[in-house]
Amino acid sequence: MFICTMKIIDPSNFGKSNDWSQLVIYATKLEDLPFVHRIGDIIRVHRADMKWYNKKRQFNVNMIYNGSWALYSTDKQSPLGQVTSDAPYAFSGHKVTQERQDSKILSTLQMWANNTFKSTDVCAKVNTDTKGDTKIISLNKADKESGDFDVVAKIVQIFELDDYTNELKIRDQSNTTYYVLALKVKFPHLKTGAVIKVRSATYDTTCTSDKKVLILQHYSNIMTFISSSKKASEISAKVSNDNSIEQKALKANVAMTPVVLTEVSSKHASLPVTSLHDLFHSAESSTNTFRTCFYVTKVEPGNVGDACKPYDKTKKKILGAGQKGDMVYQVQFLAKDVSTQFNTNVYRILLYTHEGLGSNFFPVKATNLKSDKAAAKKVETSFAQLTKFNSWVDCVVEKRHGYYFIKDTKMVY
């Protein structure tokens, strides 16, 4: 038997002595249960039995006895980002019916939920009572907890460990950083910058002071918030990334923490990451702009002095050594990623700045690196960081004439 338990509120109980009720759904198959990814969305259930448990109303839905459920968006957007109508974005069974009174109730609840989450820290109100219930704690107190606890924090970075797992770097208002491993198939809705509630985490007692880790159990959950959430907006505005861990890793001989050396322009922040395998081996796409993340096995040319070359804008061609023209970068990265690390192929990602693409990638503008020793030293340092173990490049690329050129990306280390 599989069980899903959640706290639910509506205008009839929230703000009163019993702020919330409990909904318990039973099923013999895991896929018959709802996977709730967002706090503040609306659930409709059919054929529920109500009883009192720990002085709270508990609604029980048994899927074996024709129980059913449907999940609706509160803000017209599903947890995965798709725009929704009044239809549910997930439901049990093969189809769902919706009558006129359902639409009216849904509209009323959507308005109430948006207003409530906008004005109130709902999570704080429903996580402060009942015997044995976990409470929300600050990350700076996580190492003192011996059992399960909840955390509300901001995802400041998502790193793809392998085909199945992402590593989340999270921070909260206590300015403390933790890492969490999250299965992609279970948590497909998570994005960098999102504020999340981690439900039922434990402190990893084997982690080091340099890298603190939270452990998830099979019953743990990671949920985002609806867009109107007051708590999420506050945390999003006040919490920013802390690069001290990455800075320390870059100075070590072997970095045990993945370091993403780059950041993409904010206009591409919502662009999904495409693997190198899909980038180079999939069918033609309707778009020519992609976001990808890889590690560099080699930089060409190997001599830093040859990384910049004179360019004739009028004739649109690279000039020979000693000729006068605008200096541009002409660099190739031999790249691999999680999807390609076990094949023998080499993938070339180009940084050619002659048409303005990627001109801000390196910390110095293109110049004569054979004569400008100070600039050459900075670029040489960048080359070394790019090829260092556990260094990664998160970048936007544009496909032109069958090649991928970096654009709208810069190194931050």
C-alpha cells in the first residue's frame, strides 16, 4: 500500500483554531498517487471519508474504492511552467470531468489562495503545532538536528551529476549553504532561482565543514511555491549565491565540489539545458539557440598568444600575423558532459568573437596577447581553470553553419 499525506486549507478553516486539515490518499500503485510539486495549488478529491485525528479533520481517499483526485494551478501555470486553463494539469485515471459548479468553486479558491499566500506566510502557520510534526528550521541549525526537519530555501545552483541526479546548492536567510541530491524523475520542476520547501530532510553527519549536505528519504519532497507567495518573494529577493566554496575548490589541487565557471545572460535564465548528445546527435531543431553545460578536455590553440587574431570587418576574414585589424578571439573548446563521457567522440564548442558573439566570455577584451603580457596572463589563468578537474561551463550557444558558437556568456571566476 502506498500513502500520500498532505496538509490542506481553504477559507472555512484557515485563520481559525484549526488552521489546516489533513488529506490522506491510499493506493496499491505508486502512479495512482498525486505528486504534488507546488505549495498553494488546488486539489479536488472525490469519495473521501472524514474523521477526527489529533484534533484535526482528516480526509481519507482510497483509490481502491473508486477514489479520485485532480490537481489545478492557482496561478494559471503548472509546476513545470506550462500555461494552464481551468482544466487540471494532473489527475487520476484516464479522464476527468468538470461541471459548471466545479469551475465556479475553482475560480473562488484561486482568488482566495493567491490573496492568502500574498499576504501571509502560510507555511509558518501550518508547521508550528501537532505532536510529532516536523517544523521548518534555518539551515544554520540543521547540523544540530537529530531527526527529520523541513527547510525553506532558494536554489542558487543546479548541477547535473549524472543522467539521473541533480545536485542542488541551496541557501536561506541565515546565509548558510547546503547541498541536496535530487532525482530528476522525481523532481523535474526544479529550476535555479526557485524558492523551495524541502520536506523531511536529515543532516548528513558524514559531510565536512567545507560542504554541508542534507539527505532525502524516499518519503521526502521538494516543493516550489505559487508565484504570489509572500514568503517565496522575500527569500528570493534577500538570498544570493555565495561563491566562497567554489573559490576554495579552485585553489585546491583536486576540486571535490563542481565549480561552474560561467554564467549566462539573464535573458536566457529560463532556457532549458540541452545535453551535448542531444545537441550533436538529435534531429534538427526549430531553434538555433541552446543552453548546454560541459567540461573542457582541451583548449585550442594551446598557445595563449595565438588565441586572439586580427580580423578585417570589411572583408569578413581573419588576417595573418602582423597585419592590422580588429582583434578577436578564435578559440575552440573540446568538450564532454554527462551524456557523452563514455563515448569516444570529441565535441567542439567555438568561441569566435568576430561577429560579437561571446565577446565578453573572457575577463579581458580581445587584444594582441603576444605583446600584452598582463592580458595574456589573465587568459592563461582562464585556460587553466577551464581544463581543471571538476570545472564546468554553463553557456548559451548559437548554431551557425553546423557549428555551435558561444554567446551571451561570461566567466565569473
